Amino acid sequence: MFKRTDENYIYEVVSKNIKKYRQLKGFTQEQLAEKINYSTQFISNIESKNFQTFSLGTVWRIALVLDLEMDTLFKENNED
């Protein structure tokens, strides 16, 4: 886990939220990847605990598919 002062922290927050909401919507990594035209490996990398960069455009596409406001994916300790 990254400290809040580390720029990698936000990637960790977004990654956890992507995985959480993907699962809540009942999508597999493969299904999400297909819907946004990315590889399953890329989704796996985003959701892994390893550092993985991704663009705001990617976050926007994922938010659209998951029917979320984009800022939802940036919320820390999002428990709703």
C-alpha cells in the first residue's frame, strides 16, 4: 500500500475501485476489457497490486461502462 503522499497512491485507489465496481456490476475482467476494447491482461494489470499507469481516458471509458460518475473511481475508502 502506498502512502497518500506518494503519487502512486491514486493509482492504487482507482485500481481498487475499478475492481470493486466491476465485480458489483457482475463483469469479469474479460467482459470489461471487451466493452472498452482493451485486453484482459490490461484490466488485470490495472487491478493488480503492482504499479500500473493508465490514462484518464481509460478511467473515463471504464466509468461509462460501469455506469458510474468518473469521480466515484477516485474516492478513497469508498464503501458505498
